[in-house]
Amino acid sequence: MTQLENAGSPQEKLPDSLSAFIEGIQVRLGTSTDIIYRFMKLGPLAAVIIYIEGMADPQEMIHAIHEDEDLFNAFSNPEPASCLQLLKTRTLALGKVGEVRDYPRVERELLAGNSIVFIDGGEIALSAGTEALKQRAVEDASSQSVVRGPREGFTESLRDNTALIRRRIQNPKLRIEERILGKQTQTNIAVMYIEGNVDPGVLQELRRRLDAARLDSVLESNYIEEMIQDRQYSPFPTVYNTERPDSAASALLEGRITVLVEGTPFVLIVPALFVQFFQSSEDYYQRSDFASLVRILRYFCFAVALLTPAFYIAITTFHQEMIPTSLLISLIGQRQGIPFPAFFEASLMEITFEILREAGIRLPKSIGQSVSIVGTLVIGQAAVDAGLVSAAMVIVVAITAISNFALPAFNIGISVRILRFGMMVIGASFGLYGIIVALLILGLHLCSLESMGLPYMTSFAPWQWKSQKDSLIRMSRRSMKKYTGHN
């Protein structure tokens, strides 16, 4: 912590009286029982150490002060300023120590887990880094798991997360800009980028959007994401989030910017492109031919998850002549006795599956997976036996759901889930012609999107030959002259 020269207004400046200083603290922070005042003597001078129990542990600092007690007693008539200087340069020299000159900074330091030392007669306090808040240890990235690759995932500690990235990128040009957002929560966020790699225009635009964000609270990175995204009402995400340090490090090497937020393991990456949501960390830890095959499969799964129910509804409702005769006879036989049209069938099964999906997430882990699997099988079979839906419709919904889970980015999967219902309505209303028109409109919408001023469909629209080495497929590393990273 560097020394801060906080002038502050006269009402915010620290007094020179110990009792007045404590009174000012109690006026601003109240008389909460977790705010501890530890009074002591530094020679003939009275002093106090203030900290919040559970967030700070000043015992090591107090022990160091007691060890230098004879040194303070040697002063016959010491000045508070000289004692503060002695504390700062000798007694507390091993930790983070900085000067504080006003009450707002005192509040921030206390709420951040630091301890405040004030000596009677002085107008300056010392802030010592004594954070003791228990943090979750570095564990597997649960939302973006891989078979081969690093197992580390981000935690809720901002400083731990920046360290995880620095350990991977030992580049002196790696920069971290910290700021505070949230009027009430005073949440620390960090903007990381590599100087020389990042586009200055993108960096300046991000700074502008963060400065314009007027938030009352920031409890998770999505609070920031909604303030810096390009389109508020587009179903497609224009900000990427990851729980993996290797993905964040790769984005930085590609010239992107990461935004880390205190209290969440999900890091934001901008700008975000459409192709980025189909790339997985594991693509770069496997052979290029296998990675390319799997990546093409993901694009296919995206199309299946988006269009299969709508295509089935349109074919069975308007375009029966396109179905082979034997298959048509089988479908007609299955639909005998079904009281609902294909659209209602699909809607009923899709809504049921969405309910089971949400229930599986909220249920305890020990029974959640069992209930979701058994519930899906039992309800699907029971619905067919009861004549509410056809067996073909159950197969269509199951294939759609499995394809949705094959997408590596959770937020692009949510986009597909939203658009799927719209496609079903269009397929039931206008058939294949309506679906084709809807796809054209969707393509135009994707081409109109931007992420921090960069076209969302970059490498496809506008077409870039160089980017094709790591977009639809991943070429071998020997064929890529420049490192292209991953996300």
C-alpha cells in the first residue's frame, strides 16, 4: 500500500484527539460489536488499534509493537509524528503500511480487513494490512471442466485471481488497473491487459463504460457485465465469462481485456466474438485434428439445439410430402390418439424439461442428478403411454437437450434456449419458409452486433482468411505463425 496524501474536507480530516477520533469512527460505523478497539501505550502516548473481528487479525502486529515497547519507553517526551514514523519504518515494516488522513479512507481500510493505528495527538493514522478473511481454496473449475488441462479455477479472492494469471503470464507488460464500484458495497474490481497487445481504443472504451456505471451495489461480475455489454436486449452475449485462469491468460495474450471482481470466481473477457463461445480450453490441449472435429460438432449441436423442434413441427404440420413414406406412416401411427397438435406437444415437453433442469440444479447434489434423470425417463415414458405426446417428439426433445449441453459456454446455451421457443412458434405458424426467413433475420442481427466496437461475427463477417486457422477448425501449431491462444 502506497502512502496516500488525502486532503479531504475539514469535516473529514482526522482530529488530533484520541477520544475525538474514536467518536468520529462510531458516528460513521456505529457501535457494532464486531468493531474492536484495542487500547495500548506507546511510551507515554496513548494509542488505539481498531479492526473488524473476523475480517482482520492484528495479533502479529500487536506482538511486534510489544516487542518494541522498550524503544518507545526510551522517549521521554516523544512527538506523535515520530512514533508513527517509527511504527511505519521499523515495527510494522514487514507488512503493508500506509498513511491515512481522512475518515472516508479509514472506513474503506477497515471494511477491507485492514487495521487502523491512531496515536493521541496526531492527525495521521496508519493502515496495516492484516486481512484474515477466510477464502475458498483454489479448486477445479466446476462450470468449465476438461479431460486434459489445468484443473485450477478462480476463487472469490481478487488478489488470488490476479496471482493465478500472473503465474501464467510472467510478462513485465502485464498491467492491472484497480477501481471501486458500488456506492454501498465498495467492491474492488481489476482490469488486466498486456500493454502493446491490447487495442488502445478498446481499452479506452472499457474505461469509459466503467466510469459511466453508476451502481448502488456490485455483488457479482454480472453486475458489471450488464453495464458494459453492447446490446441490452440481444439474446446473444457480447461479454465472455470464464472460471478458468488459463482461458483468461490466453485471452490476455490475444490482446483482450479481463475484468476481475472481488467476491466472484467468474472473470469477464472483452471483446467477445461469436466464435469464442464455441471454443474450449481443451481444444488446445488435444491434437488439432481431434479438436477441429469436436469444434465442428459443437456448431452442429448449436444448429440442432436451435432448429430441431421447429423443423419437426414445420415438417409434420405443413410439409408432410417431404417425409419418406415409411417414416410418415410410422409417425401417423404414433400420433393416432394424440389430442394435441405438434406445436403443443413440443412446447409441453420443452417446458417440462426446463423445469426438470432447474429442479436438478436447485436440489441437493446427492439426489439432484438422480431425480433429474429418473424424472425425465419416467415422465417421458408416462406421457407416451398416456397418449399425451408421441414417442418421436420425446426423441426430438431429448436430442435437442443433449445438443444444448454440448455447447462449452453456458451463456450461449441460454441464448439457444430462448431462441428455440421463438423458432417453434414460427415453424408452427409459417412452416419451413418462416424458419428460413427467421434464420436470415437472425444472421443479420448477428452481423449487426458489436463487442467493444469489434464486429461480433469477426472472422466470418467480415471474412478474414488468417482467422480461419482458429475459428471453425483449429489448425496445427506449426501452421499458425503467431500464437492464437484460446478461450
